[in-house]
Amino acid sequence: MLLSLLALPSPALAAEDDPYRISGNVQLDGQPLEGVELVVDGPGGEQTVTTDEKGQWRVGVPERDTYTVTLDEETLPEGIAVVDEASDTPNEKEVDVGAGGRVTVNFFIGEGERNVTGFADQLVQRVVQGLSFGLMLALAAVGLTLVYGTTGISNFAHGEMVSFGAIVALFLVGPASLALPWWLGYPLAVILSAGFGFILDALLWRPLRRRRVGVVQLMIVSIGLSLALRYVYQFFIGGGTIQLPYASAPKFNLFGSVQMGIIDMISIGISIVVIVAFALWLTRSRLGKATRAISDNSSLAAASGIDVDHVVRVVWIVAGGLAGLAGILYAYYRPGIKWDMGAQLLLLMFAAVILGGLGTAYGALIGAIIVGLLVEVSSLWIPSDLKYASALFVLIVILLFRPQGILGRRERIG
């Protein structure tokens, strides 16, 4: 029995950001099936679609690329399953959106045993993904909280610093640009991101600090800078999603039903190593101790002989490098690079910083891991399109009972 997912004609008004379509019909013995859920995953993120009363469905996708279409067997009629003896995952198909921008993929259904993943296995998979996402988010959030702790600036352009690292990496290692080897291009992208942080401080933030501009005005400047950088990125790379090399590397079973790719494991390893190195720098080095002193009381630190301007400059360099690294890792996690990818992370970074405690680097780390876990685990109960909102909701609830955050101090508020 054939469950055909047939290409539909494109609508008269296509979404500008999603010029391509994956669409189809879901039928059983010629009769449409309503309420069957399918998940389309690929560049631009994961999308869930449900068939209508005619058994039809469609989703817009941003790029001509490879996508994974998964049919949720739990939404099929009782006693019906997807069957395909040639495949270990008959309800999951990889499709390529070609030059025509349309695709057809077929599933076979019939009486049989459904390929069901237990709740415990799904939970473990989401926890592993949440830890990976949380560690990547921590790299960006730590830089954001360092800048706030030393300068008082709520930098709304920090998301664009994340995007900068991914876009520079694309120009360095992408096949259509310099095509450097990854082991040279990615470290160079992180170094250039650190230099970008230095340039922003030297040309913008340091002159404004010397003029004693208020924190509200600085925040407004950061919002304007964010918008300007965002559209500069769009001018150079366009509105679509672009993949870094090896983004489509296959996944393998790690243990049980947990699947990870080699890039996912490398990402976790890099995040842990960098976070540990940063923690040692912050607690053992003179600059790290000076950074903590300025975060606690900048006036007292200056009176003690600490060169506040020099330390703040180093903080911007470190924040830029960490943000650039986070951007590269996020481009593989997402997967893909888009002009507004940093803006999508900005609220989650602020949620991690506020949850952990404003101005505290370790708080940002803890907050980011919590946010990463909440984002991924919550998708077991709520649609994936709303999973980011779950972290913000929990943030609000926690702040009602502990407004200073997990590791924050009450005197920091107000």
C-alpha cells in the first residue's frame, strides 16, 4: 500500500524568505488522511506540518539542499504503520530540493509493527542535544555577561558578533571563496572575531565611555548597531541559508537510541575545553582577577591601580572571540548560516545571563546549560516552533522568586 507524498502546485503568493517547497498528499486506499504529522528538518531548522482535511500538506524551505522528512506514525490510523524492508527507518526519508524547487517522496504503509521510540529514549536524546546546545550558548553568553559586568552595557549587538564568526568562517573555508582547510580557516575566523570585538571597542564603545554616555543611551546605540550589522550581513550573503563544509555529515548511534554526528561530538568537546580554559583564565590569571574586580566595583578597582580601560579592551577581545566560536558551532547545530542567525540567539543569551545572574560569568554558564536543556526537552511536549518560548517562560517564573538570578547578588539589582 502506497502513501504518496506528491508535489503540489506552488501558491500564488510564496513566502519571500522560503522560495522552495516540500509538499504532498497523504492517502490510504485513495482516501485522504487528516491530522497526520510530518517533520521536515534541514537548513532553516525543524518544521512540523499536519495534513488538512484533504490530506494535503506543504512547507516552505529556504534553500535547495537536503532535507529529512519524518512521518509521525503515532498520528496514523490504528494498526497502520510505515513499512519498508529495505530501510531501518521506514518513516524517515532524505529528499533533495533540486533546481525546480519541488520534491516528491513516497512512503509505504500497511499493517505492521510501528517503529516507535520510547519516551525514555527520546528524553535521553533531547538531554544530550540540550547539553550540546547549552554549551554552545554558554560561549556566547559568557562574553555578553563579561561586557555587562565591566562596562554596564547591555549589548544588543552581541548576536551580530556571533553571526560575524560564522560568516567570516564561511568566506574563509567555503568552496566559493578562499577554500582554506578547516583547521586553518576556523581558528583564523575566531581570531578575526576577537579583532572585531577590539575594533568595536576602539572605534565606538571606548569614545562613548570617555564621554560618560549613560547606560540607556549605550543600550540604544547597541540596538542601532545590531540592526546596521544585520543588514550589512544580508547585503553580503543574501537572505538564504548557506551551509558550512561537512554540515551534512551522517549521524551514528552513540548509545541506545541516541544519535550524534562526529561534528556534534567535536562541538561538545571544543565547548568544554574552551569553557574550562576560560574559567582558569578568569580565576588564575592577573587579567582574569582584574576583570572580576572591575565587575564587582570598577571605581575601587581603578583606585587600586588596575588599568580599567586596558582590562575592558581585553574583555571585548575575549567576548568577540568566544562569540565567533559560538557562531561557527551554531552554524553546524542549526544547521546553516543566515544573516539574522545571531538575532535568533539573542533572547536566549539574555535569558541565560539573567537566569544565572547579571555580570557573573559562572552564572551565565549555568544559565546557558539550563536554557539549552529546557529548549530541547520541552519539544517533547510542545511544538518545536515554540521551544524557545519555554526557556523565556521559565526565566520569568524563576525571576519572580529570585530576581537576582541563580548566582547573582541582591545589590546588583536596582
